[in-house]
Amino acid sequence: MGSKPDKPTSSSPTDRLSQVTNHINPPNTPRKRRQKSDSALPADYSDILAQISTLQNLAANPDPNHVGYARQKAAGKLWVRERVNRLFDPGTFYEVGSVAGTVEWKRLAGIKEEPVAFTPSNNVQGFGALRGRKVVFTADDFSIRAGHADGALVEKTIYMEKMAIELRLPIVKLVDGSSGGGSVTTIRTQGYSYIPPLPSFSQVAKQLELGIPNLGAVLGPAIGLGAARVVSCHFSVMAGDIGSLFNAGPKKASRLTDLGGPGMHCTNGTIDNLAADEEGCFEQLRTVLSYLPNHGLALPPVIKSQDPVERSCGSLRTIIPRKRTRMYNPRTIIETVVDAGSWFEIGALWGTTAITGLARLDGRPVGIISLNCEVNAGALDALGSQKLTRHLKFLDTFNIPLVQFVDVPGYAIGTVAERSATMRHGVALGTTYFSTTMPVFSVITRRVYGVAGGLMLDCRDPRMRIAWPSGEWGSLPLEGGIDVGHAAELRKIEKEKGKEARELRYKELDEEYRRLMNPVRSANAFAAEEIVDPALTRRITSAWVKHVYEELLPIRLMDRANGKIKPVFY
């Protein structure tokens, strides 16, 4: 059967033009408006913004009857957001992850819902400013699960660690708890146990390598991962009234004695400094940061000094006693030479045979090292060597030149010194002196003896150093040195002529050696490059530091950017 013929269509030009016109300008026929449903959402997203605002308000205003919050206040500790507000410059706190946490939602009509309860992530993180310097930070909230891991904490922490690297900003860590360390309750929540991961530590290692300042404060019990995070910092401080540090939880550690507190960890070098309270910790964090660049490819910040470079230090002419057995206060020398009020000591309670810290000369940051003749006569012991090693690496990391005041009789001797591996740590100090590359200027104030003296003064070529008229040096001090070098002669005299004759000969030898050890004789032979009036020390060191900042440090930064210099902190 044949098919029906198609219906004829209009093909006139007028019909085709009419069709095209209708497509371009459709007829103005009114459309029916759709009825607004009860679940319609506002065009300005005010519903979402209201939910965020509600959660932020819940996080910022905790229930005072909450057991964790009540425990925090009963322990005399600031709540985490109180800490943040007191630490940072007013109005500079910007939170990242402000609504991360666990929410209890109430279902409304349609797809609408509203939060009725909120347990924030137990770590407040974000940005802030310390005396105008922008930083990233993490702050544990011990009032929630004692700072143990929750669903958002690890990711938040890793994110901020990465931000510090990406933005080249210092990072501040306020530790109170485990900083996201594990809890056995996680096993019940997940239904299985796990091999402990440590995903954030690769970022920490990279920050240390890049010279991004890591500053930590112990504001409660730093436990496990929390302890590791603060100890890995370039600088750490503990609040003496509430701070403690444990490798494991306090219950496990409580079976032992004398663990955790500042009396342990601020005297063994685990934590650098002690502060009386939280406010003291905050002030130390601000102060340390003021000496440091944002990262290793920048210069330390220079400020205008009100202390004249030409200021004479006449009191230094008499600070070293002529009687060699008398001691003096080495910190007085430091405070006299550097800009007034700029001396900040690091590690005052441990490794006390050595003194380390930061200061300024004409507004420029410098590292300071001095030996402490008031402890063990200044002989370097194991802890003193470790302290100096750490400080040298710190200065090298942040491109800070070193000014050192040298009065060292050598390494400590005796049973205690040998049991604590003094020579091993002394050699480690020596390799650090010679492997770091920041500029070094030495001021010989009194004694330079043995290997310890040699490695401190011979670590740069050419040497940049001056000596005071009180300087004395040699392979070993005369006390003991005469006994060793003239042992056979003195034994023979004592055997043949008696003890009195031996003592007389010893006195003759002592006087002869002391006459020959006149520092001017060393300068005659150019064994001491220059002996100067101690009153000129500030002027001389300030001029050197000025040259270093203007000429040498810019070259160092280029070398570091090109990979020629690779400081290592840990």
C-alpha cells in the first residue's frame, strides 16, 4: 500500500520571515508565576550565613557548667580563646576552620535545618599579629577531650602547617594537651586500632629547613604529640605555674617521680625558657619573634636604636679582676655592650656554664654567646656544649651574626664530666662551629685555652676578633701546666732539696711564664691581631655588625637561595 502524502507546508518568503521573527522576539504572553513554597531559600544565602554565625557564637561562648571548661578554669588556666585574644594584637585574630566540629542539627520544613548544639574542634587555628608581625598559629583546647584527636583536628593542623610554608609566615603553637595525639577511645569509635601516623611532621621538618620561625609555649600538660610539637620548635617556653611535659599520658607517667614540670624540662634543655605564667609566655614569644625574619631568605628585622653607637663603656676596663682566681658577672659585659634593654637570654636555667641569647647592636639583631666563669670556672661541660651547639644552629638558620665573649679555660674534667660524655658533646660543638656559616666576631675577655678555646676562635678564616688587655691564652692553663711540663724537674728538686725548694722553683717558673704571657708579646708576634681598650668594644662590634648587614648578609641570602648554604637546625 502506498503511504499518505505529507501535509504541505508553507514555503513563501513571508511565512519564513515570520517564523524567524517569532524566534527572535517571542510574543509577549504573560507567564504564570510559580507558587512560593514554604521551603523556598533566600536569594542572599542568609540562611547559610545564619547557621555559620550561630555555630561561631556557640564556639565563642562556652557553657560555663561544661565539665571541661570548668576544669580548665579551676586549674587556673586561660580558656583557649582567651589565650588567643591576649596573645595577639587587638583586632588581628582571624580564625580558619571556625565551624569545624560536631553539630547537632534540628530538622525544619523541607530541606531547612538549624544547629542546636555544637562541639567545636578542640584546636583553634588561624592568623594573628604579634607587634604588627603576621603569623599563623595553632592553639589547643584542653577543655574538649583534653586536646586529643577528633575528626577535624588533624586536617586543620596540617593545613596551617602548610600555610606557614606556602605564605612564608612564622608559626606559633600554644600547646595544652596532646595537640591531636591519639586516644584509646578512638579504637571504639572507628572499630579498629591503627599504626600511629604522623602526617604533620613532614611539614614541621620543612619549616625548620626553610627557616620559618617555629615558636611554642607549654600552657598545660604537653603530652605525646603535643610534647613533640613544642620541643621541635626553634624556641619554646613553659608557664611555670601550669606547664608540664610528658612523653606519655600523666596517668602512665605518674608511676614515676620528678617528671614533667619546669624543674625538669627547663633545666635539661628540653624547653628553652621558663616564664612565671601564661602572660609571661606570650611576652617571650613576642620578644623572640622581634629578632627573627619571616623565613630563611630574609634579613632579620632592623629597628632604629636610641642607644648611641659611640657610647663609651668605661666600666668594662675594671670588670675583669687582676687577681685571676676572682670571678666576675659576664652578663654585665653583655648588657653593657649591646643596645640598652635589648638583651634576651635563651636557656638561662640549663647548660649554665654557657650563656646564650639575642640582642641588638645599633638596632640590628645579633646572637650572643659567652662563657660563664661563675659556674665551674667557665669550663665547658656536656650540657654547656649542647646549649652552644643549639644556639649556633639557631643563628645559622635565621641569618643572625654572632658576637661572642670568650673566657674559656677548656673542657670540664673529672668523673662527672667523663660520665656525661663531655668530649663527645664538645666535638659536636666543634663541628657545628665549623659547619655553620653565619659571620662570627669574637671578643677575648680573659682566658682561651685548649681545644675548647681553639674551636671557638678558629672557626672562621680570616678570624674577626679583638682581645682585651686581660686576655691570657695557651694550650692549657698554667695551673697544672707547670706541674705537667716540669714534672721531672720538680720531683728531683723535692727529692734532693725538699718541698720548700720545690715550691720556690715552682714560683720562679710561674713568674717567668706569666711575664712571657703578657698579651702585648702575642700582639708583637701577631698571634693576637689587636688588643683594644674594653671601653671601645661597643663601637667596634657595632661597626662590624653594620658592615655584615649591609654587605655580607645580602650575599648570604643569594647563596642560600641558590642552594650553596643549607642550614640545619635539628
